Amino acid sequence: MLHAPSDRDPAPARPHVNFSKFATGDLPTVQVPIEVINRPIPSVLEEDKVLRFMHDIQKGDSLTPIEVLKCTAPDGQRYYFAFGGCHRFEAHKRLESETIPSRIIEVPPSALRLYLGASCPF
């Protein structure tokens, strides 16, 4: 029989994820060179949103940093991937920014293999 939750019912356990800023707390914002960031998933963009972000950046407004996954491959090569933040990324790209405000999340190679499958570079 289903029942409504009460204050006696414990909250369901949430799985701990080791490679998300949400699980590790606040991460510092750093400027990452746009040229090193790989974006393996094509962006679906709303043009008005990109233009609005471009205008905000030109005014000097601060946008939420994008999340960049940093992975060191078994051979020592470092890779940087961004899967979200496509409108902010595109706005900076069109403005020819050299860097973009980012939060770096270090992940193990297995995490990137999970995201990229056979497209993983290592």
C-alpha cells in the first residue's frame, strides 16, 4: 500500500558522484582557452539567446561559468571537454574571445569513455 511521506520517513539516499561540481562543492572559476575545449556533441542553438549573451558579455556582465571536464589520458595527454553551456560558448566564440570563464571538473578516463563511447580518443 502506498502512503504519503511523513517526517518519520527518511529521505531517499542520493548516489554520490565524484566527477560533478554539484558533488564536490564550489569550484573556482578560471579562464580556459577556447581552442583547447572539445565539444563532441553538436549544439542546438537559439539565435536570440546567443545574441543576448553576446550583448551581455560586451556590456561586461558576468555569465555563469561553463563546466569543463578535464581528463588525463593513460599516456599523460590532457583533454578538456564541454558538453553543456553551448549558448555561452557560442557567444564567446563569435566575439572571438580567447578564453571562457569555466569550472574545471577533473574526471577519470572511464568517465569520458562513458560519455563518448567508441569516440573516446583513448
